[in-house]
Amino acid sequence: QAQFVESGGGLAQPGGSLRLSCSTSEINFRVYTLAWYRQAPGKRRELVATISGHGVTNYGDSVKGRFTISRDNAEVSLYLQMDSLKPEDTAVYYCNLDYGEHGTYWPWGRGTQVTVSS
């Protein structure tokens, strides 16, 4: 199974922006619907956004209008542009398959920490 490696997290001020990246070794990358998830301390993992192989996107209500998911099939990479960040966006962010589409996950990567604080 493919491995995911997330990067791009860090500290941002409220209202600021960050861009997350996710790379994988999966050579059939383009056929999968992928997703960004996040998990805050003491909370369940939350689906943030999904994108199909053809670029159809969906977003969780809490990030709609602020976050943008994208992918580059040639570069085998997934991205999450996060704008207008809020303190409640603080979490570890992970990429993986869209469970709703594929009914399974691949092994989880380490994630990337996003902290939004003044």
C-alpha cells in the first residue's frame, strides 16, 4: 500500500494562510478520490475536504469558502490551501483516501501540525 507524507504545517495567526502538501508513492494516484482530514486534541478525526481523480471537490461545512483542495496527478501530489484561518482550525492534518468513496484507508502518515494562534 502507498505511504502518505504530509508537509507545510506550522504556526499562523488568525486570518492568515498556510498551504499543505501531501505526496505518495502510489503510481495509480489519479484513479483515487483523496481527502484531507484533521484531528484536534481530544476530538475525533474530521473530514476536511475531498477531491476526485477528475477534480470534483467537496468541503466540510466548517472550512467551506476558506479552504481549497487541489491535486496534481502528474506530480502525484495533493494540496490544501487554507485561508482565513481560525484558532479552531488548529489540528494535525492528514491526507488519505476518501473513506466514503473507497471504504478503506491506506496506512496513515505522520500528519502535519497546524496551529492558529495570535
